[in-house]
Amino acid sequence: MMPRLVDLWRREWSATPGTTDPLFPFGIVTLSTSDSEGAGDIGSFRFAQTASYGVLPNPLMPRTWTAQAYDLADPWIFCEDSPPTKTCPGCDTADPRYNCSAPSEGPEIHPRLKVPVGARLAAGALVTKYGFSGPVTGPTIKGCTYSGAGPAASLVVNFTVAGGAMFLKPNGGGAAFSGFSALVGATAEPQTGQWVALNISQVGGDSAVSVDLSPLKSQPLQAIKYAWGGTGDWPNGGDVQCCVPTAAKECLPAECPIFVATSLVPYGGLPANPFMAQITAEGKCECPAPQMCDA
């Protein structure tokens, strides 16, 4: 649907020769966390926004880019529709790169934080249209290697990183807020198995992460996902959870760990593209077609 929509707009806007470029560049904002749209499988909704390639641009959507918003949940969701005040945590010391006094437009399909979204869109436009150097998108899964068995099992996930260096932000909340989880114990029956949150650490320079599999208690690994969410309630479902706001603590923007560095946007970089992948018998990743992640 998204490729057809972009194609339609390009065709209509360029119908008169010499006006709009037939390949007019498009930036697409993925749905933010806490959205009312896409529940309860918002990960698939965001995936569909990329024509199921998991990343923009791609063969069906040239000269496009994404501004990921899964890590831009409303930090003051407990304040509901009122602008944050001293009774709403964090507003007195809010980061100057966003306006904590902006009222909510809830439900949060339009996140209160406009500056990070706009900056990510602008960064893609600067590179795609205006010749700036730097990344257009965050790290994208390239492949993985799952080897060994039992306590000796290991998993390394490799990423494609273009225009910058990958880095991991410190995650003070532990595995529950890493954005990364693995499936174990699934059978042929639907909705079986358990997604287990796992810690990750950077390896291989700037393009890979190693996954701590010890919480799986030697169970064979069946699938992995990052920044995807799922069905049901947190922590085994719902939307991406790299922080959970409470009445005493706001969630700052960009708290999921995997980024590509760029000075063009607030918080130092562009977040990784969400992914979900099966683990094959050969210990490789296999993403939903047409996305390829078996390198």
C-alpha cells in the first residue's frame, strides 16, 4: 500500500512536464510508541510502512527514507492532555532540545515530541536531496550467526551501517529494556513459546552485537526481534519497551540502545531499523520476505 501511495502522489504531482520531479523524495515517519494505530501488532504495521523490506530506500520505494519514531513515546503520558507542570516528572529539567510544555494530541499517534521527528526527517532530506554526507537510516540487520548448544551457545547479529558508525547507548534498565528478545519453546500451535528479553553488547568494531543467551537456560533459540514489540501485554508483548514511564519518572527520547552516529539529529544518531527473524537449522537469520538478512 505505501509504495502505491507514493507512486500515486509522484505521478499526480509530476503530470505537468517541468514541474515536480517524477522521483520526488519522500520521508516517511513510522508510528510512535503508545500509538492507538496498529495495536496489537504494531511491529508488522511499521514493517509494512517499508513495503516489508525493513528499511528505506528499497527496490519498491526509491528515494525514500524513514524517520523512526518507535523510541519517541510521550515522556509525560501520565499527564494526559495537560501540559507538563511541576507535578509532572521531568518538565523542570527537560532537555532543551524539545518542548516539554507542548500539550498532548493523544492518543499518541502524533507524539508530543516534534523536534526529534522533524530532525530525523530533515537528516534524510539533507542526504537524499541536498548532497550532504551522513546516514539516511539507522543500522539494518544484515545477518546473524547462532552456534554451539546449551550453556556454550552464542549469537552474534551483524548490521549494515552506511554513512556513520554504529554505537550502543548504555541501558540502565537491564535486559527488560534492551528492545531485544528471543523466542524459545514454540511449537506448531499458534501463540506458543515465550519471548525472553536479552542483554546485548557491541562487538566486531561498529557493526555487530553479541547477545547474552544465559536467560534462555540452554533452550534452543528459534527467533529474534529488536524494537518490534508483539501481541499481548508487556513484557512479552505490546509495543517496543526501552523504558516504561511512571508517575515519578518520564521516559526520555531515544532510549533504545542501537544507533548510527550522526551530528545532524538530536541525541546523537538515528535508531536501528526494527527487525524480526527466524533462526534456521544452519544457525542463520531469515527475515520475512522480501527482506533479506541471511548474510
